[in-house]
Amino acid sequence: MHVAIIGGASTIGSTVAYTLAGLAPTVDVSLVDINEGAAWAHAKDVSHASYHFSNAPGETVSGDDIGTVQSATPDDLADLDPDLIVFNAAAPQPEDATDRGARDAELDRNLSIVEDVAEDLRPLDPTPLLVVTNPIDRLVYQFYSLLEWPRRCFLGYSLSETARVADALGSELGVHPNDVYCPMMGEHGEHVVPILSRARVGGDAVATDDLDRDEIREYVLDIPFDIAKERGVDETSRWVTSAGVTRVIRSVMAGSTAGGDDPRGRLGEPFCLSTPLDGEYGFEDLALSVPVDLDEGGVDEIHEWDLAAEEADELAVAADAVRTDLERIGAKGYDS
Ligand SMILES: NC(=O)c1ccc[n+]([C@@H]2O[C@H](COP(=O)([O-])OP(=O)(O)OC[C@H]3O[C@@H](n4cnc5c(N)ncnc54)[C@H](O)[C@@H]3O)[C@@H](O)[C@H]2O)c1
Ligand SMILES: O=C(O)C[C@H](O)C(=O)O
């Protein structure tokens, strides 16, 4: 598989490349960035890191099976012919962008980059596109509108919330967070919707009556910005994000390989990504995080779950928030 990371010299993009070199060493990676020097430097450094990954005790992938790590410019995209694209390019963040409004504030700054990159992508055949740049739900829909590829190609990365809610629930329930499953639907932002009705520990349903839903959501919403306040805006949640993006890429690979690993991973449950909706959950002309299964074309299936009443209500509020912004920016289908 060949993954092109647009914005490959970014904090997140370069960390994704490093994580892939360790956990998915056969993947070829192209770091595509307007900052050619930084993209080249990250590609060289990560390819040297791959030497140690592949020669550590227990490793079996060697020689020509090891993926390449190269740098490229946006003009090269058509020739690269990637199997999957990660979009991580963004305008620089102001130094004080460390509060919960920071994702929304990126919309106007990043819209023109989306337009430029959509032009760069236009010559390509439809390819799964995983949008990491904020605010993901609006930008996923904007890419979908501009490129007019099948909607199954469009994915928005919101999986860090699943790790954060597992942290909160693990503490609450006295279990290891890595054994907790709680899907997170809705907006990647203020209107995230914890689906506690489907929470599981080691496969067993969780009794949710004693859980404080608002407290759990507040933790999930605050923690990335508590981290950014300590580390600075140049160090967004790079570790969880790159691990989660790598998990999505590995799920696409597994879902594309007959008889291969379970694309849902160890817990065997679907995870949520943002994707354009066309009637699912009663919404259309917008993107929200919903439970998906993946294959080489992107979304293979969107699961339509029966939600608890408060979860369905919160999802409608999330849809309103995204719709309001799409109207404001005059997205396709919202022209006045
Ligand atoms: N979805 C998530 O969970 C999540 C997590 C962390 C960060 N993010 C978002 O990811 C984005 C990137 O964050 P970062 O800190 O890694 O960014 P960064 O500031 O480190 O890097 C941005 C990169 O984009 C490049 N770029 C700008 N315009 C480009 C273009 N037209 N083509 C190619 N490259 C271009 C820049 O040269 C730079 O290397 C932000 O929007 C951030 O909010 C999302
Ligand atoms: O960009 C950020 O710092 C927040 C990001 O969306 C995240 O959830 O980690």
C-alpha cells in the first residue's frame, strides 16, 4: 500500500510516517508538503528510523518488503498514484489556540488550503481521503463537494475521542482503559456524542446508570487542550492522533485483504469516522462521525444503530452545528 500524507512535514503528518514505519513497515509513504525541505528532512529521518525498527528482535520484514519513505510536492500527486491519502495540511495556528474553540477557528484559515489541494487531487482517480485537519466534519464535506468522488472515499479522523473516553470510563469503572469500548459519534468537537448505550468492557455491556455523562464528555473535550496548553500549539495531540490514523490505515489494509486480520481490531467492534451522510440517521448534505467498516475503497458500510433518546437528540444538535457552518461558507447544497 502507498499512503500519501499531504501536509507531510507537519507535526501530525511526520509522526504518522514514523508510526507507520514501526507498526506497518511494508507501507510506502510519501510526505507531500509545500515546505519541500522539511518534508525531505522528515522522510530521511524516518527512513533511518525504519532501519532500527526492522532490525529489532523478533522482526521479520526485511529488504525489498520494507516500505519506502520519500518526500514530494503537491505537483507530484498525480504521478504518485497513492492507494490512500491523509490530509493534514493546515495554516499555522496562533500561539493562543489552546482552548476548545480552536478547532472551529481553523475553518476559515484552512478552507483555501482545501480548495488548493482539491485542485491538486483532481487528476487522480477516486482514492480514500482521510481528513485530519480541523474542523474535520466541515472539511470532509467540502472535499466531497469539490472533488465529487464517491462519498465512500471521504473519511474524517475523530478516533482520538474513543481513546479519551476509554480513559475516563476506565477510571470510573476501575478497569484498564485499553479494554473499554465506547464509540463516539457526532462532531469532532463540542458536539461529540458518547454512545454509552453501546459501551463494553471485555465484550460485556457496561451499566451506565451511575455514570455522569456530562462529566465524561467534559473530560473528553478538555483533555487535548489541557495537553496543548502544556506543550504549545506546535505539539497538538501527536501521539494519540498518529496511533489512531495508523490504526485506520491498518483497518483499510485488513479490510482489503481476504482472510486477513479483523479490520475492527482486538475489540472486534466498529469505530466511528466522519463521512458524508445521505439519509443515514436522518441526515444528508453534511458529514458527521458514524460507525463504519472500511475496505480499500474507504467506507464499506455505515452501521445504523438504534440510539438512546438522548444520544439521538445530541446527534441532531451536532448536525445543526455542522449545517450552520456549511451554510455560512456556502458549501455545495447550501447556496443561497
Ligand atoms: N482530527 C484530529 O484528531 C486532529 C488531531 C491533531 C491535529 N489535528 C489538526 O491537524 C492539522 C495539522 O496540525 P499540525 O500541528 O500537524 O500542523 P503543522 O502546523 O505542524 O503543519 C501544517 C503543514 O501543512 C503544510 N501545508 C500548508 N498548506 C499546504 C498545501 N497547500 N499543500 C501541502 N502542504 C501544506 C505546511 O507546510 C505544514 O508543514 C490542524 O488542523 C490540527 O487542528 C487534528
Ligand atoms: O488540534 C487539536 O489539538 C485537537 C485535535 O482535534 C484533537 O482532538 O486532538
